[in-house]
Amino acid sequence: MANQSAPSPEPVPFQVKDCALITLSTGKKAQNLRELRDRLHEVPAGSIYHHFWGRLLRSQFDEPEYNNDFASWAYRGLHDKPLAEQLSMVLPTDFDDLECLRREVVEVVEQRLDEIEQGPWSRADQQFYFLQSQLVVFDTGLRADTPEQLAAIIPSLSTGSIYYHFIDARRRTDDREDDFNAWIKWLGPAYGDMADCLRHIDPYFASLKELRLLIQRIFERYCKEKP
């Protein structure tokens, strides 16, 4: 009997989810650089994640050049601009996991401690409070069977949906890719160029609204060019 190839799987629609962050205290805080170093060793990995990524879903009042909570506190709480700049150069996308990211932050702090004789202290009302978050996910009911249908939906997506599908997805998938890219790749090699464009978006240097616009433009350009 001749071998028969397995039938191709039926297309699975893209299911749009939304999310919100519930912020929780770890019970850990720091008022100076040494305490920050010590607490960094103690807090759960989820707290490291929160202070690099969770800020995307919060209202921003910090200086935009300091793109994580540790750098912002070094600048505003400790008034240590050199440390703030060094911490701001730590990019979470450069590390395979949160423990590697934690070690890098600790190393930057320890290097700064070696450079200064007396570490600065923050005021009592400007201590660094280590937080973590719980992600609450809910189904929007929106579905897309084709990239064209998803292209029509993307402009109306909430920032929570962008966070869930483009940021948090990288924690949920073994290959650390976003949900849009994973779904496009699953549709087949005909969508390879589109998947490549999505893969090259750096999620760390843009707001969620800016990320939504970048994703929207890629989908619209591809759908317009597709015969």
C-alpha cells in the first residue's frame, strides 16, 4: 500500500486575549545601594520581570531615558546618574532567562559599590519597593482566521492585548517568540517574510501603543502586497 502523507492541520484562528496586571508586594525594600544588592539576591524572579516589563502597563511619570525601575530609582531616589545610566543599558532581551538578567543587575550594582566609598541613601519616602505582578487574562471574543482579518482587528486592540500577545508571550513559549509571529509561522512558509518583519521588532524600546502601530503597519503592508 502506498504511503499517504498526513493531512495538513486545519487552520486555528488567532484568539485575541486581553490582560491586566495585579501588583503585589514582595515585602522587600531598599534604601541604599547595598540593600538593593542584597534584596536583588532574595526576591523572586517574577519581581525582576515586573521591574523591567511591568512598567509598560503603568502610567509613565519617570524620565524616559531610564527604561527600567532600577535605573529610574537610581536617578530619582539615589541621585546617582552614572548608576542610572549603567542600569538603563541592561536590556532584558539580551538574556536567556530571568536569572541571567538578575545576575547582570547585581553585577552592575556591585561594580558601582566598588567605585564609591559611601553608597548614597534615598529618603525614607523614596525607598525602592520590590514588587511582582499577577497577570489576569480574559478572552475578548475576537477571532481572526487570516492575516487580513487580524490586520483589521489590530488597530482596535487594547494595550493589554499587545502586552499579552507581544510581551508576555515570550515568557510562555519555549522559543521566546510573540503570539503574532508564532501564528503567522504556523500558517506556512508563504508568510515567512511577514514573520521575519515581526521578529525584528524590538519590544523594549517602544511603548505598547507604538508597538501596536508597528505591528499594524507590518500586517497592513503585507496584506496590501499579497496578490
